[in-house]
Amino acid sequence: MNAIITGASRGIGKAIAYKFASEGFNLALCSRTHSHLEELANELRALYPGIEVIFQATDVSKKEEVLAFAKLVNSTWGMVDVLINNAGIFIPGEIHNEADGALEQMMQTNLYSAYYLTRAVLPQMFSSEKPHIFNMCSVASLFAYPNGGSYSISKFALLGFSKVLREELKHKRVRVTSILPGATWTDSWAGSGQAPERMMKPSDIAMAIWNAYQMSEQTVVEEILLRPQLGDI
């Protein structure tokens, strides 16, 4: 079984990589930093010597780099079973005062990367016995919040992309699931003053994805909303 994970070298993406590796999946990983990917690949290969791990440093905000990563995957594997569009970026601000270019940068990273990669590898998924696409949306896909600005716009758009995919692919046996996590403890929260124990663990998000994948073929979990217990972050 073969799985693609973007934004794989840290946080939620890294937790997903560990979970799918532990279940015997071969992995294709990308993120921006080659050294982080190489370190992760070596860790996974040592822990799970029966799997294949390929990776490529990729700035997913650039179409040509996304397509180059897809080319690596398609030339290595004849089939893709799971695609997890996890890569994303958050730039705080409000629409009237956020930095010029923030909308473009977050749309390119949070939405266009998923669009380009999905289109590029989807033909490889049709031959899978259990093809599944996961898109890492956000609670920001459901409601706007202070200082969310263009981030919320991009995540609303990603949820819309997932809904369209779901309709287009349901008769082709490809399941599509939108993941909508709230505050999850990753490096991006370091220095925020928030307590890690008040937030969700990346491994919980990975487990939710795995559980959705494990459902029978006649069942699809269309959306998974996860929030910290107190629900105020």
C-alpha cells in the first residue's frame, strides 16, 4: 500500500507518517526542508524496515515543484492508495491590514497545492482497491475568527474543493474526507504562551485519519471536526 503525505516533516504530517508507516504503508513525503525529510525517512526506515520511503524537498506554493514531486511518485509507483494533502501555512492578520500578498501565498500553499497534486496523482488511484483522499482543512473552514483573515478564506476554499471532489469521485470508488482540526500542539504554537496540555496532540489527528481509512468500502466519513476539550482555543 502506498501513501502520499505533504507537509510531512513536522507536526501533524509527521504524526501521520509514523502512523501509516506503522501500518505497513510505503510513503512518499514532501516538505520544504531536505534535511528534515531525510532525518524522518531514516527514522522510519530504521523502525519499519519493510517499507519504502521516498521523499523530495518541495515548496508546495510553487506549481512546478508540486508537479515535480508528483512525477517522482508516479515514476516510482504504479498505484497510489492514499493521498493526504496536509501542507499548509498560517499568516495572521485581518483582511484590511494583513501584508500584501498574504492571500496569494496562503491560497497557493493551502489550496492550489492540493489541487495540483490531486490532479497529478489521481489517475494512479483509480486502480487501487481502497483509494482515499484526505484534505487537511481547519475549524477555520467553518467560521471566521479574529486575526484569521486570508487563512480562513483559503481554508474555506479547501473545504469547498473537498466537497467538489467528493461529488466527482464517489462513483469512481475514491473516498474523500475533510479533516477540520482546531488547535493542535505543533511548532507553530511555540512561544504563543498557550499550554500544550490544553491542545490536541498531532497523534490524535493521525489516529482520526487512520480510523476513517479503516471504514468499510461502502462507508465514507465525509468530515471530521476535532476540537480541544475546552473548545476555547
